Amino acid sequence: MTIERVGLVVHGGREGAARAAHQVREWCDENAVVCTDIDVWSGQERRSAREEVDAAGDPDLVVTLGGDGTFLRGARLAAENDALILGVDLGRVGFLTEVPAPAVRSALDAVQGGHLEPESRMLLTLRASRLLEIPAEMEALLQYGRGPLLPPPRVRTDCERGDEWGVALNVTALNDVVLEKLSRDRQISVGAYIAGRLLASYSADALLVATPTGSTAYSFAAGGPVVSPRAEALVLTAVAPHMTFDRSVVTAPDEPVGLRILERSGRAAVSIDGQLRGVLDPGDWLGVYAAPRRLRAVRLGPMDFYGRLRERMRLTDAPAAVADGTPAPLWPVSTPPPGDLAHLAMPAPAEGDRADLLRERP
């Protein structure tokens, strides 16, 4: 593909980020490509994704230099503009970033030359009973302990807007949407609905809806399942639920998850990909859906998600499994598997089948 404009998102606190950014700018100068730094802050006010994209001149490629958090910042910009995103790994975990910093120039050459495999990642979008806002008394809401009681929030009844329910929020999430308690001494009470049917009423520290990409983030820390980022699903996970049922629920992409804050619940904060976006009261609700748009991430070689999972999560083998005999073989994803495991690889589809598969993808 031809790259004409690059948007650069840099984590200034990461060692090596400035050097990598210099290499990106140098490459852009050599290839007559416009390079614009993107900063989510403008003065004292946070800019929207659309404002950031406009300020960056609608980039064809967004390059992030940092860890997974920096990648998430760039991802919402790339999704807003249907741009490709290339994550350069300068972080500690690096589930999302693709390229080590020393290889950034060769990675840009590969993208410019079309030697890449765009990877489609599922995103989430939301509707809510009202617009998300962060209240002025936020510091008091976050104060530990009971302290002075805040006025009781009113129960909302005006959720219907015209012929539709709720307000469509112009936001997307690559990892997760989280509804969590504000006060340490009071859980939230939430009715969880799947495809319009009540699953259960939870009392918990938080409820979150994750994408397959986000399954290895907050959901994983809360005991949720690991889901292949190539899968199509929503993962509902409760954090510290005060109830017997504490399992995650995995739904199909056409089965949206609704979260309604119950009447006697505490107020709840809404975070999208780790960023606080607002506070909801009892009677309010969120609807979380698979977004119609998708993130297009640069993939320069075979994906080794499970090898990265083993390495980054430091998975260890059961002592009883490796005490005797030969351990399970481990080989790079770029090399053929041992002969006795070769049959586990999926055969390549015929050309006609490949075309059918591409037509069926959302």
C-alpha cells in the first residue's frame, strides 16, 4: 500500500521511545511521507478521537511507540479513520504490539511495500441511557470510607429516546468496557442481560465486557478465560462477585450485553479501555455491542498468540507432567511442527473455498 500520512503516538516515559520516534520521522522524510505527532491532550481539555484524527490530517497509518496502553490510544484513532495501526513494542507485557523498536524502519518498509498481513480485530461500541459525564464531585465519590453521605441519586425513568432506547455513544473499545464501584465500602448491584434476556443480578466490585483481544487484560486478571484474538465473541466477567455464580459468560457477537444499575446500588464508574469516561446512577444502563467497524492491525509474519501467552504470562508446566519421560516439544511458529503433530495444522483452503470465507467475514 502507499503511505502518504503517518500519525505518531509516543509514550514519552518509555526508554527508547524518543530514539524510535526519530527513526520514524527520519523514514518519513526519506520517503516523502507526512508525519504528525498525535497528543490526546490539548491545553487542559481532552480531545475526542475525531479531533485528534483531524489534527493529524487523517493518517493512513498510525504508529504507536510504547506498550499496550499506548497501542490502545492509537487504536481508537486508527479505528476512527479506518487506518492501519503498527505497534512498536517498548512496554513490559506487549500482547498488542507487533514490532521490536530496532526493527521499526524495516517494518515501515514492509508496510510501504505491501509485505504485510492486515489483521482484523473486533471492537465494541455502546449505547447508554444518557451521555457519559464525569461529575464535579468525583474526588468525594472516590474517597475511601463512608465519610459524609452524598445525596442519594435519583432513579432514572427517561431512558427512551424517540423510537430507540438510549444514546448512541461515539466511542469504541478494543479491550473492554467496565462498570465498577466508586466507593470501596459499597459494591454495585447490576442486572446483566444477554440478547435482551436477564442472566442474573450481580453484586460485585465491577462487571466488564471484553473482546477476545481484551480477554488477556482485566478480564484475565479477574479469572476470565483466555480467548483467541481471532475469535468473534463478547466476554462478560464479574470482579469479586458476592454470589455463588462467579463464572465468565462468553456470548456470540450478535448477542449484546446489557448492564442495568439497580435501584439500591451505589453509583458506578464507566471505563473504556482503561479510561474513565463517566459515572452512572441507579436506573441507568449500558448496552455493549460488537461494533460494525473493525481495527486493522499490521501483522508482518505468522501470529504466535499462544507462544506469547506462554512467554509473557510465564506459564509453567505441571511438575507431575514433566517429572518423567520427554517433555512436550516446543518449536517456533515459523518452523514446521514435529512429524507426529503435523496433522494438527489446518489444511490450506482451495481458492474457491478461500473466496467463500472472505465473503462470509463481517
